[in-house]
Amino acid sequence: MACPFFEPHERLLTPRRAGGRLPLIDEHAGVCHASGSAAPPVETMVSTGCNQGYAQSCPNHPGSGVAAAMRYTITGDSEGILTVTWIEEQAHTPVRWGSVRFDTGRQCLLDRPSSNPICAQMTVFCRSYLARRAASCGAAWKAAAD
């Protein structure tokens, strides 16, 4: 579950939580929008709250009644379009959900999410998914060729 206020900018080449399945697939650096404007995130929260974890543990989180986590999954992958289903949670309970489409050729969302951080999260999620899929297909092809 990624923090709904975290706007990822770039994939970390040396992630702090390497090897695990993260909510955005890869770990990212970015900015925090919890205060209403973009600011550096609390350094200790980048791997445990921004990229993974429940945002309510962050000192910048606005408080109860505000979304605490976002979940994403690919529910469709056909003809150059990914379908991403998203779930917004509060107090470990889904409160909103929906789907957006991602154009794999243009590398962009076709549907506009509610905020810049969520848009950025969905975009990096899709790009990380595509990179892992390509790596997996390449490894399978190489193994079949050997």
C-alpha cells in the first residue's frame, strides 16, 4: 500500500527493501503532498510509509478520515492497454475503488486520476509492471533457446 500523498519521481537504483513485492513494484524517490504542497518526505518514512505501509504512521499525515493507503493491480493486459484497478483505504477498509487504462505504447494513463500523486503512482506502477514483464519474457525466451 502506497501513501496517497506520495508522488514518486524516479525509481531507486539501490532500494532499501530489495527483493520484496512493493505496492508500486519498485521503490521510488519522490515528494510528499500531505501538507498541501510538494515537500521532501520524512527520510525515515520513504521505504516504510511512502513506498510501503500505512500513511497514518507518518508525522505529516493529515489525520483520521483521510485516505491512508492505495493499492494497485493489473486486471487487464490486451492490445497495448493495461487496465489498473485501484483501491483507496482508510482504517484498513476499502472506501473507494475504480479502474484506469494505461497506453503501453505512449507510456501514459488514458484516464485521469484524482490527484497528481495518484497519477504518478499509477504511471510508475504500470511502467514497473511492463519492465518486469519484459524481463520475464526475455528470460523465458533465453531459457527456451538454450
